[in-house]
Amino acid sequence: MKVLFVCSELFPLLKTGGLADVCAALPPALQRAGCDVRVLLPGFPSILAGVTQLDLSDQAAVHLPMGQGPHPLAGPPGRLLRAELPGSLLPCYVLHAPSLFDRPGNPYLDPHGEPWADNAERFAWLSWAAACLGQGLDEGWQPDILHCHDWHTGLAPLYLSLPQGREGERAASVFTIHNLAYQGLFPADIFPSLGLPDHLYGVDGLEFYNQVSFMKAGLQFADRITTVSPTYAREILTQEQGAGLDGVLRARSALVSGILNGVDYEVWSPAQDPVLEQAFDAHCLERKQHAKKQLQTRMGLTPDAGALVLGVVSRLTDQKGLHLLADVLDDAVVMGAQLALIGSGDPAIEQAFLEAAQKYPGRVSVQMGYDEAIGHSIIAGSDVILVPSKFEPCGLTQLYGLRYGTLPLVHRVGGLADTVVDASPAHLADGSACGFVFDDFSTQGLRVALQRAHDLYAQPKVWTAVAQHAMHLRFDWQVAAGQYLALYKSLKPGSS
């Protein structure tokens, strides 16, 4: 089975969120399951700098055909360079189009924090390159499956469905929604630049409230649609969680399924995490106290082995429920808790946490932006990892927390509901508890959950038992890879 993964970012080359982790871990898992996998990436500077055995010669490139696809680039169409991903034998194509991708900073936002004005063109070209490969552009390798991820690749299934001057069998398409809230919306007047027939701008095409939606294109034209957890797959069919696309999804509900994300335990393991000065695991959980002390020192928190340390590694947005945390932080400090936070996002939420850090020096520590090492330190050294999201397609942070014995405190939605078992009396009694789950998405709902975590922390033996159980849980990518492989085979039953 030949599979082409198409994504806009991939850890460790480029990461703005969990998408990069998923796209780094799933292809190797599919390789181990017997798939012939390649990855297509945009030629952002960090990706070009990070891939190995990159051949820039014209002879080694796969050339996009002239006169087709989105409107012409400034100069010749982009080239697909062949390379390999670092630390693996995973082949990749890099769309080398400097006028589109050779820019510093955030891959999606300009220096003012606004989306790049030509994002539609940039990701239309990525999608079109994927579709060309799916129709046999590279004579040496044609995929059976084109697996596209999020709105950046939403046009690929649509382009794949259109004739492009090449005969033969085309790849089948799978479109995975990592977050339906981010839809790739653009003004209607960009539609002519996409190189698509006029009839595709309409309610049955890309039109979404007088805009062009790349996400809708993927939902309308992919052969199968997946999400990253079973619960989220059901939630997005509802008006509450469907982000305006629930009608489209309900119409294609027979083709929608949820496959839970996994964790790369080579990267996320307290027994071998290079960030930690002292490794630990479930059999020597007392060593986690050293990670806690390391975190407190690193983040400028008062050294206090008895404090309940709350951790946040997240975008600071209403979706992530962090405005609720800002509202109950006074109560948490009164309880004796500390907070270690890294993230960025909504300016008002950022400001609320920065003010809290000034108000409670040594109790609240905040770092804006993202740093992978600090993220690991917070997840390893905290007692509780907070993921109080309003909605959450899957969530990886809570899975990382489980592996480190850092109990997740989550809102019961999406993948959080699928992965965290509440420390209720019944679940404590049967040994299945691994965190704290609340249903009422409000400051009071979060406040009660925090109080429950504080109360359980006062029972060290019970807390340790729950943490050890959490550390033994496994959400392995091989399980997800097996489910994806079954999906691929249902689309291409004759492929091997």
C-alpha cells in the first residue's frame, strides 16, 4: 500500500501545534505496518534546512506541469525536491517555491500576526502538487492513497477529482480533520485564481457564507473523512460543534470516522527524556519530585515539594478554556497551588496571566511563546496538567501528562472524554481513574474540579496509585496505524 502524507508542518522541522507531532509519528508507524509511505511538505526555510540528502539539482526534481493548477507563480512553477526526513528512512517531497514559502517566522502569519495575504495561493499550490502526485506525476512512484491533513491540504481531494491530462488510475483520498474551527477561509474573489471550474463555487462546492472554504473542499470531495478521536467524530455532526459545516458532514456521515491519535513514546517518556536531570518511571515515581524541583527552579517558582503544581502547555484561547483558568487562579493560589504556564494566543488571556504572575511571584510563572524543552519540563514536573477545553478534537497534552504521571484535568469533550477516566469514588475503587473530568464548562465547573484535585493530592497513597495507573496506560501509534491501514484497504482493496 503506497501512501502519500500531505501536511503543512512536521516535528522537529516545524511545529506550531499537535498537527506536527501527529504527522511526524504516524508515517513511521504506517511504515512498520508494511506501508510504503512518503510525505509532501511545503518548502518553508526550516523544512528545507532540516531534511537530509536534499538534492537541489534540476534533474532530480519532479516538475509541476506548466499552464495548470492555481494561477502562475512569479516565475516557473514550483519543483518537488526529493529528500529524506532526519533520523529515518522516510522519503519526502518538498515543494520548493521560494516566492511562496521562503519567509521567516510563523508559517501562516506575517510579522504583524495577520495571515499572509497569499495564504490561499500558497496552500492551493501545495494541494495541487499533492493531486498531481496522486495522478502519477512522479513516474517512479504513485500513491494508492492521498492522506491530507487539515485545511492547508483541503483542495487536494478536489484537484485530484479533476482531469489533469494524465491517464490511469488515481489515488483515493482521505481527509483528516485535526480542528474544524480552523477552516482556511478566504474572500470569494480569490476563487478565479484557484484554476477551478466556475460551477465549483457554490453551496455544493467551496462557498461558505460568501467566502471560499478550503476545509469545506476537503469535506466535500474526499473519499473518506476522519477525525482524531471517536467522540469528536460524533460531535462535529452537531450544530454546537460543527462550526457551520455540520450540514455538510451529516450529508456525508457514512464516510466520517474517528481514529484516536497516539503518542510517540520515543519522544515522550520520563525514562529517557533528555530534558530531565533525573529519569523516572512508574516503578520509581518518587523521582518525579526531582522533575518538580527542576521545574520550580527553571520557572522561578518557590521550591515547595508539597505544593500542587498545575501545568499548562497550550495555545491561550477561549477554545482551550484558559479564560476559565484565569478567572479561578486566585482560588487556586489560596489552595496553595502553583502554576507553570507556557503558551501564546489571545492578547487578553495573555495579559491576564502576565498580571497574575506579577501578582503572585513565586506562585505563578508564565512564559509567552513556545519552547519544546520547557514544554517537556512542565509536563514532567507538574502534578496536574490542565486541558479545560471548550472542544478538543483529540488533544495530545493530556496523553503526554498520563505518561509522566501528571494527572490531566479536562473538560469532558472530544478526545479528552475518550482518554481520561475521572477520579470518581467508583473509578478510584476499581483502579481505572487517571485524572479529573468536569462537565460544566464554566468557572464554577473548573473551580470544583481543581478542588477535587487538591483534595486527592492530600491523600499521597491514593494519588500515587492513580499516577502509576496513568503511567501504565498506552496510546500507541501502532494501534492507530492499524486502523488507518484498514481504512486505506477499504478504499483500495486490491493494493498491497
